[in-house]
Amino acid sequence: MNLDKKTNRFPFYKKGGLYILCIVLLFVSIGALTTIAPAYRFSSKTLTEWTSKVESTTFLYLLGMENRAFQEAFPKDNSLPKLSNTLFELTTSVKPHDVRSLLGRELPGFSAFNNKIIVAGEGTNYTNLPIESPPPLDDILKDRKAEVNEPTKPENENTEEKEEKPVEENVVFIYNTHNRESFLPHLPEVDDPDLAFHGEVNVTKVSDRFAESLEENGIGAIVDHTDFTKVLQQKDMERYQFYDISRNAVKEAFASNKNLKYVFDIHRDAQPRDITTTTIKGKSFARLAIVVGGENADHEENLKFATELNALIDEKYPGLSRGIIINEGPGNNGVYNQDLSENGLIFEFGGYANTLEELYRTADALAKVFSDYYFNAEKVSTEAKEE
């Protein structure tokens, strides 16, 4: 080694050169990671899936080595997981104590057990939870023939007694992450549920109807009409990155509308008609399922909101709700942008076999229920401030 004979150390200029080289390599690495195509980046989702295979107590223990405060949080009855077990889980994705990690990859549909039913609606169980089955982007973006006769909006009952409500400022933001999800009854040349997608006749129409009904009930709402599917294709991104794209729309909505309090992402389910349809007072409705992301650190707040709203739905429209489901684990986004608002939810409206008429009835019903919830919450909030 080239040591200074007097000090027995590396010369200063060589140490300085080494530091400069390290800094240059750091900036080159950062530049490479930020300029490559999004589809090939080492994304946060990749890190999440990789680290999710490691026991959480391992990270707590490692943090405790640097900060003693974390050692206080380390469970006293837990020991540090063995290095051999940790390496086994990382390389195989199998957790010896969790049978789902093995069978979920081998048995079709078994991965659904990663999700949790918090409130089970009528007939809801682990065999008929909301599912997504997106085909390749090319199939989603394919041009298809669509037929739709917009259902006329029914006149309000007791019109003479009903007072017009002044519309509140825009407090609700509605968007559709999977914006091209469509419905077979309006796609005459399609009979495969996995191909029920369309550029115009799709779930965004349900969002528009929902916003219209909210305004009729005195609540201002904004609907985002971004074609996230097209954006995903243009940016050469993968399907699992849908929520990365729609996240930008939610952030922009909050930045430009300070009054926004509620964020609803509306989807349509991939379950068949017998699961997604119900009859209430002789009329056919598309059923609702509420989804909360379990990997959002503050999802308990979203769950509280979902539970209160679901209780009102059950009270006013028995059988309409399929319940509340927490989605998490491999194969799920697990956050769904709900970390941006404690009042953020996913609504699964009906399924591929429902008609717009059925979906619009449900949108009207949800708007009525939500308006009751909203004005009651505002009243309670005002009374609390006065006290």
C-alpha cells in the first residue's frame, strides 16, 4: 500500500480523491435511477413487496441499535428472528408460520384470504370478495362498439314538500383509477367479462351521475376525467402502477381546492351479476362494496369513516352494501391513495353485468346517504366549535 512513511497513513490528496470519486458515483447512480423508463425503475412497490417478507420486529430491532428509544418498543416476549429464517423468507417468499404465503401462490383464488372482511354485507364471504382481472393494456385500450340509452333521471318524490338545498362548496373529489372499466350489457360485441372495457361508456359515467346527485342534495363535487389508462401507456408504465398515476390527480385536486374533504375512487367489480345485484322495493340496484387499504399506516381513520357510512347505507337501503373489505398483502396496492385523506375510500359499483340504469340508482342512493352523513357531521363539528 502507498502509505506516508512519516505518518503511516494515506496521503491527504488520495483520501480527498476517494471522497470526490464516491460523490461522483453517487450522483451518477441517482441520475441513472431517475432517468430510466418508469417501467424499469426499482420502484417503491418493489421495495415494499421485498421488505414485506421480513418480520417487522427485525426492522424495529435494527432501528433500536441506532436509537435506544426503539428498543423500548421492541416486544419483551419476542426474540430477534434468526438470520437463517429471514434469508429463507426473502429468497422463497414463504413464511413458515403463515400457510397463505405458500398456498396463495399455488391455489387459484387463495390469495383473497390476504384481505379481511370487516363488515360482511348480505351474502358476502371470502369466496365472493371484490376482484380485479385487468387484461393487458392493449386489450383495455382496444376500440369496441358500445350502445347506451341514457336512463332518464326519475323525478324526486314529494317534490312539493322538498326544499332546494343550496350547494355547498366543492368538498368531494371523485376519480376513477381504472377509468375504462365497462359493462357487458352496453358492449354488444363483447361476451368475455375480462374484455369489458371501453373508452367512453364506462365507470366514469357512474362518477358523473354520483356527482350530479350529490349536488342535488346540496354537496359540491368535482369529477376528474383523466384517462389514466392512456397515461399509463404513454409513460410506458406497468399495470400495477395505475395508482401512482391517479395519485398525482388527487394531489393536484387538494392543492387547487382547499375545501376538499372527501375522496372517492369509483370502480366496477369483476364478480358476476348474481353477486353484484339486488332488488329494493321492486327495483334492481347494483350493489356496493367499500374497500379500505390496509397498508396505509393511518387506515383506521378511513375504516372509521367507512363503518359509519356503511351503517347508514344498511339502514336506508338494506342489502345494497356488500360490506367493508380491507385489502392488503401481495397482489394488492394496499394503500389506494387513501394516505392522502382520512376520508378516502374505494367504492366498487356493481359488476361487469350490471346496466347503467341499475348503477345510476345506486349512485343516487349513495348520494342521499352521504348527504345525510355529511350534514350531520358538519352540524356536530359546528356545535363542538361553539362549545
